Amino acid sequence: MDFERLNEIAFRLMGKRKSHLEREVGAAYFHGKRTGKSAVELRKRLFPEEDGMDDILLCAGMFHDMCKGLEPHADNAAFLCRKVLAEELTEKEMDAVCQLIHNHDKRHPGTEVNTVWERLLQDADVLDHYGSQGIWMSNTYYAYCGQREMAALSEFYFKEWEPQCEMDRKKLNFDLSKQIFDEKTAFEGHVIRRMLKEAEGEYCL
């Protein structure tokens, strides 16, 4: 696959578009690139000898959310992928990429309903919403919604964040993914607690 060309197409489709009012311009494009790379990183850690699907994972990651906001976004993205990448992929590659995109949000954790490749992409997708990226998303959300100060983050983190973490952790397929999730959420919680303290003029010594 020509990933320079694929990146150009992905940016043209998503790089200047808002999929959500409260997210940054190009959020789906940047999320897609990270998700593809993270899916391959998970594969390397879990299945170090099985690298034959890395290009498929990268490509599917790049385009899995290109119809975000146009629900059912996974089905629509898989359909559109066959149009926009018709000249870029072989028939076999296209089928594999579209299958991953189609099933990236059809999760059955604790089972083998999904292929190992689908499960890798699913976990990378969830994990990308936490840690440093979670902090970025929270801040951009409040910025776009007109929030005035850091202290206002407490409403989300005290009322909604922990239930959301619990729900998303249950979506993960692999024990390693859960370990990564726990590290990311511990980091995110630490940073947010510090931000909330400093928003009240406190020191953390």
C-alpha cells in the first residue's frame, strides 16, 4: 500500500472537517492515524510473529471513522471506503480493510465472535480516548462549549468520567489493553486532580 497516497486521501476527506461540534477540526483524521498505529503496536506486543496484517490494520485505522457523525458510521465508512480507495487497494486488501472498518464498533468482549484483527482495532480505538488524549479531549470540549475556567472540569470528572471509564474498560478484548487502559486513566486522573487543585490556587508540594 502507498501510505503517502492514503494519507493524502484521508486528509482530504477528514483533515478539515469537524465530526463533532466540540472536537477540533480534523479530529477523525488524527484519531484514525493514531488508532491504526496503536493497533499495530498492540499486535507487536501480543502477537510479535504475526505481522502480515499490519498494513490492513493501519489502513483500516486511518479510515474507520471517516463517516463519524453519519450513523451508522461504521457501516457507512465501510461502504464509502470501497468508493474512495477503489484505485488504491487490491480486491483482497479492500475486503480485509472494509471488514475491519465495518466491525470496529461491533464489540463482543470475552468472546471470539470478532477476529483477532478486529479486536486489536477495537481496543486501539477505545484506548485512544484516554490518557493524554483524554485530557486534550476534555479541554477542547470545554473550550468549544464556552467554559471559562479549569475548575469547571470537575463537573465532568466527578460525575461522568468514572462511569464512562468503567463502561469503556468492559469493551476491551485483551488483558494487555486493560493494563494500558488502567495506566492511562491513572495518569489522566492524576493530571486532572492537579489541574483542579491549581484552579483553586492550591499548591501540590
